[in-house]
Amino acid sequence: MAHRLDEIDRRIIHALMDDARNTSAPMIAEGLNVSAGTVRNRIDRLEEEDVIQGYTATINFEQAGGRLTSLYMCTVPAADRERLALAAQAIPGVVNVRILMAGRRDLHVVAVGEDTEDLRAIARSLSELDIQIEDEELVQTEIRSPYAPFRPEESEQSSGATDIVTLADGADVIEVGVADGAPIVGHSVPSARADGLLPDAPVVVSIERDGTIIQPDEETTVRADDVVTVLPRTASRDELLSVFAGNDSR
């Protein structure tokens, strides 16, 4: 079953895809109105759910001793794709194997060699596995970029992460990172209502704080960098964001 990503998860993935080596949890948290602990916990969860499968270095093999990179576009029987992909991966020099869902050229193998003889030897090894090579090309350049739909919109840069989920019954649930200086900071839900900061209608379902989920009671105060899940009922989204994320979120 696919893991449902919220806005915080999407922003984390975008930041790690952009530059995992030089991106830390505090750096990601800074733009989200959440704590570094929450970001670290979310990364752990994404790894456990197999959404984040690892972190790899992007290598320019031409610069690394003038090595050659080749892409082999292959066809294999549908029933044997997984087995042959694992077998291809075990060939010395193979650095990436991609399985396509259907059709010809359904197995792509990327391999690196010191010269063309190395690449020919890899091609022979693939053929010996009954992998049919349809085409072979030298790779000149590979350009990577983070997944654009996970990037925050310009209007969201200063307001932190908010996410709206529509439940099966049509009701909306809002998840919002609490900004430093937001009106709700330092208040419990009852005191915020008593002071006129929070309407009576919304229900605060949970608070995520440093990666721990809290079920708030009458004494629980909201802190900056909390991630609050709210059932708005009749309250408007903008009204709630002004309370939890600050007036500039309107």
C-alpha cells in the first residue's frame, strides 16, 4: 500500500533530492515551521516505509579516470524480469538496472568500464544470461533534478507547510506547522478560545512535537514548531492559518 505523503514529507523529499549531502534536518525545518526533531522523525519514517530507499553519490565517470558509461536497452521475458535484473546487477561494472512495466526494451542496464573492451565483456555477460540486448549507447551526460511537484510554491515559502486532506465523508482536515510568534503559541486550546483567538468550531485532533504525536488535553499548550492537525468544521482555512501560522499566511 502506498504511503500517503503530506506537505512536510513532500518538502523533505524535495530538499533531499536537491542536495542530500549538504542538507541537514535543521535546514529543512527552518522553512517548515517544524522542529529538526520532527524532520528527523519524518525521514526515519519515510525510510521505514521504503519511500526513501537510500542516498547515492552522482559520479562523473569520465572525470574519474576517463571511464566510459554505457546504457544497454534489453528485452527479457516478462516472467523473468526480476530474476534477470538481479543477475544483471551482479555483473562487475553494472551500476544501475531499471525494470520497465511492459513492452520491448523492458530492462535498462547502465554499466561502467575503463575502455570499450570492458563494455564488450559486460555485453557478453548479459547475453550469457539470455538477456537480449536491443541497443547500446554511450552515455555522455546525466542530469538530475528534484521532483518539481514536491517543491513549495513561492507563496508558501514564508508561511511554512500546510496540508489539507479530505476525508471519506467530505470533511477537510488541516495540518499546519506552528510559526514562531503565531497567536496560538503559549496557549492551550481552551485558553485560546477564552481569549478569542480560536473559534469554538475547530477541533485540534493531534499535535506532532519533535516527532512525537500528542493527543492534546485542556492543559496542553501549543508551541512554535509544533505540527497541529485541526478539524476546522465551520471555520475557514484562512482563519485557522492566521491563528497557527501567523497573520502573514492570509
